[in-house]
Amino acid sequence: MTRRYRLTCLAVAVAAGLVAFGSALGVLPRPAGGFGLSPATLAALDLRRAEAAAPGALPAELAGALDTDTRKALFRDTLDPAIRAVNARVRLERALVTLAADARAEGRQPPRGLEARVAAIAARYGVPADDPVRLLVRVDTVPPALITAQAALESGWGRSRLAHEAHALFGERAWRLADGVMPLARKRGAAHVARAFPDITASVAAYVHNLNTHRAYAAFRRHRAEARLDGTLPDPLQLAGGLSAYSELGPRYVAKLRAMIRGVTRDDEMAQSEAPPPSGSGSDATISDQASS
């Protein structure tokens, strides 16, 4: 047996294993021939890697005395794996929606179990499962620079008590004490608490889902969908313009957020290095018409 033959057998075995993994997830039918991997299977593999690296909590050092550059670097390096894990989950959901939509558009039955998974995704995003165009407006990633900037703005670069006690990075609220932590200062007559999370990845996931579903952020989703339709990656500075409702400060909050984005954005992020999530051949054709959803 030659070395080339052994390497060929190994490559085929690895490819077959990846396909089997995709088939087990119900996102890829077992192929009649060949070992091409669908975007959904690739997204599922990326998700497994990202989730394995996701952190649980902010380092305790962030609550202490650190110089500015060290604090920012530590905060960003801690948050990056959580952001990758959350966006990987959204990319997988988007790939599944697209896979089902493309199958129907071509007159084919979606792969086994896929329709049920898409129905569950649609229910979570509050859009009918039979309207993939509107659904894809919501099922989309958020630029890492925007997530990091807003987390830094809301948590004081990880110094806040709530960021450490409740893994709360984005100032989200809850209305039952059992669901959160009492803020040290809140307005007279206010009934909210700071929403608590099991880990910082869950906090990032809740924030991304909030931007993707709440009616107050329809403009954010419209800007993002228009960028996708143009074949470009969404600009975090532009998307920030759709978040004036996030704070009572309104436009002043947007200005502060944009300044923070410029402060946290790496050179490679300024070049929009994150690959866009997979999209279907026709599912996004009229996406800008539905972006107000």
C-alpha cells in the first residue's frame, strides 16, 4: 500500500465522518455519491469548535485596578470567544433556514427533520416558518465590534458589579427578582432588576437575540439586510444608528456607541474580515422589502 493511497483513504474517511456528523444533526442528507459538505454542516462544525472555547465568566482582575490598555485587551480577549460562539449558532440557524427554503424553491422535499428545526427557529424569532425572506432578516449575525463596544459601554469594560455577579454585560432588564439582581441605584418607582445569566456567553446570546427580534431595532435589521442584499458585510458604525432606542439618551447614546466602536475595532475588523453567513440563491431576493419586520 503506497503512502499516497493511505493518505487518500484517510481523506475519504475524514470526509465521510463529517458528512455522517451533518446527517446526524439532520441538516444534510447522506449523499448518493461524493462528499460535498453543505453550508449547514460546515456551520455546525464551526459551532462545536466555538462553543468548546466559549468562556464562563469575566476574569476577576477586570473588577480591580488595571491600566487602561491591559483592561481593554483582557476584556476584548475574554469576550471574543463568546461572540464567536453566539454568531456561529446564528449562522447555523441561518444555514438551516436557507437549506429548507432552497429545497422548496427547487420543488424538493427538505432533508429529514429539517422542517421541524426550521419551525422551531421561526417560533423563536417570531416569524412564520413559511416566510423565509422575513425570517432571514432576523436570523443574522451581529458584527463583533458592535457587540464588544456595547458590552464595554454598558459594563464599564467589565468593571461593573453586575458584570461579575450576574454575567450581565448589556444592561438588560428583568421584572422578577428571581430573574435578576437588584441594581444598587435605580429611579424612584422603578420595578426592574438587572437580568442575570448563567455565563457571559448566555448574556451575549440574549443581547444578539434582542437586536434580532425586538420591534425597537427594526432600523438596525433594515441596515443589515440592505448590506447583505448589496453583497457587503454590515458596517457596525452604520448599524449603531439603528440602536437609538436602546437608551433614554437616544441619539447621544448612538454617538457614544460609535465612539466606543472606533476605540475597540481592530484593523482586521475595520476591513470587515468576518465571513458573511451563508445565504440562499433566492431567499434574500426581496429582503429589503421585509426588513422592517
